Amino acid sequence: MRPFGGRLLFLLAGLAACSPDRPVNLQPTPANGDILRLIEEIGFRGPVAIVTATPIEDGHRRATKRSLMVPPAQRDAFGAALRAHPAAAARLTLALQQADEITDPNQIDSLNNTRRDSLQVLVAPSILNRPASAGGPVENLVQFSLEFLDIDPNGNIFFVPGGDIDSLLLMARIHSAGHYHDGSSLLEDTLPRRVGRFDPRTGSFTTSFQTTWHVPEFSQEINHTIRLTERGGPNDGQTRFFFNVFPYASRVTGLHRIPPGGATYVRTGGTTEHPEDFNDWAVQPLIDAIVSFATAYNQARGDVVRVNDLSLFFGGRFDVGRASTVNGVTVLTPCHEGDLQSCWGNANGHQEHRLGTEADLNLTTNTLLNRAGFYRLLLSHFQSVYPEGNHWHVRDAASIYNPPR
Ligand SMILES: [Zn+2]
Ligand SMILES: [Zn+2]
């Protein structure tokens, strides 16, 4: 092996020597030049980070989106500048290619969850438990390229020629996507298991800084911050802090809420952590199958189906089992990255229920005849059926968790 290894090393060294140095491009990305002019037009005079984001979902590159970040103290001024110049603001929105939101917005709690027009970059959550029969685990990524604008001492906007990224931080928007966990803890809001991670998180750059967001398994809205120290240019050595203008979202698109049932089924299963309004969302074929199953079961047995958890409204990992009740008081398990069982990664609860293709169903009146009728009808309405605790876990034909046929 030794001679071969030596040759391999030689070859690799040769490749490294032959590969051209990465071109040092002191010119900003052309489209970002347009953004500079539009920011001049709306009259905003403050530092801006231009984020060019390219999602890579299941290995496929998706359309690149741009978004802006400004210092937290200047968000109001930026909003006011946009409102004061609607024509330029509209062109700026166009230049940013703002994402379309296609999740059914009906019944989403507008107080605690973002409106459809205010999300920026959208990406599907990673599915690290995707079975081999469905292609194996998938980690979704978003490649970021960051360029920065600042104002020189004469009040002119310029592209920052280079600098040091001192920190990049991802933060969950509290209570977003139906995760009503303890939102008051910075530790929990920034947990890599929950929000994913940037790689790299720091570094020096010329013209633009490249980094990759490793998207989490959890769906939620995510904010991010950047701390930059400028190197070269009129503001050499000065530090800037940026916050995104709109949140990003990691989520599954196109889920619908199963309608209130009435005579044949009821929606149940809401908890303090994942309230009822958010826990019964699914793809339409699964909703149709549940409704028709409930009608058939009700006609056969005169009993009512209890529809427990489906998926959260943005899908993603559905981490039940976080709360326990002690002396009548609901207590959340304390959270840290090392606690894989109970903190944003419960190994026991809802390994599936991520893509709107699985549901937990139960009967109301537990008799032997009802159970027999319930089970027989489940088999004729769903692709696969498993007993799970005191209920049945069923899968739509589209579920990636169905056993291979
Ligand atoms: Zn949760
Ligand atoms: Zn289940």
C-alpha cells in the first residue's frame, strides 16, 4: 500500500498545485449593485447586509433568494423608508425575489405565527430518519453568500470591501410553527438541535462571505444575526451588527387542517406544548381518508372517532413528551443539547408525523365489538396500520415510512 499511497499523495498535491486560485473579485454581485441603487432610492442611510441564499433540498438546488438585514436599532427607519417610497420598495421586493408562501394560512394564530407575506427564505426541514426504502436520511442545506453595504463619512453608500465575521447566530422565533415550549430561554431558542447550525460561523472574507446553514429537523420561523468587523474601506475597523428584516422558515408546504368533525369524529390531542389548533394538519388525501373512515365507523358502530395528532401546521419533527404534570402544574423538561430523550428530540414520541402523512386515531367507546370494527375499517382505509399505546397509528399511501412493498 505504501507506494500507492505515496503516488496518491503526489497526485493530490499536483491537483492542488494546478487548481487555479479562487479569483479575488472586488466587484460586488451585479444584482447586489441594483439593490444598492434601490436602497439609495428609498432614502435609507444605514448599514445593510445582503444575503443571497440558495436552498439545497434533498440534494437539489432551488432558486436563489435574496434578503436584507439591518442593525436592530434601524429596523423601524428601514420600514419607514420602504413605506415612504412605495414604487422603489416594490422594485426592491422584486429584486429580492421574496418567497411565495403556499401553506394554507387558515386558522394560523396571527398573534404567534407569521403572516404569509412576511416570510423570506423558505426551506424544507431535514429528515434524518428518512428510511433507506425512501432514499435514506436527508439533510437540507442553505448556502449563504453575504455582502455588506455601509455609509461612508460623507453619507455615501459603499460596498464593504472585506472584513471579519465575528459571529453568526440562529434563533427560533418563539412559539413559531406550533411549538409552544418555553420561549423565554435564549438557550432553548438557539439550540443547534432546534435551529440547525452555520458552518462556518466565523471567518475573514474579501467582497463576500460564504457559509452554509444546516437546516434542522424542526419546522419553525428562524431569525439570524451577524456581527461584522469591517477591514479596509472608509469604515476600517468598525463593527456592525445585523438582524434579518423578515424571518426565514423551515417548513413543509401545503398542509391543511382537518375540519371540525361533529357527529362522526372529534379533534383531540392538543397540549400546552403543541396546542390543538396546530396539531391536526395533513395532506388532503389523508384528511379525506380520515373523514371517510370516521363516517364508515360511525355508521357501523354508532361510535365517534377521536382524531389525535396528525402533523404540526408547518410539519417537521413533532416532539411530544416534553411536559409532565406535577401536583397539577405543567412542567417542561429542562433543555440542553445533551438531553436527546426529552429536549427537542424525544426518541419515544412521534418519530413520524412530520410530513402530514400519518395520524393517530382512537375510538371513544372501548368495547370488544367496537375495537374489532374499528380495526377492520382502518385496514380498508389506510396504507398501513399499527397499534401504538392506547391508539392506532395509520399512514397515508404517500408516507415515506410505509414498509417497502
Ligand atoms: Zn415542539
Ligand atoms: Zn403515531
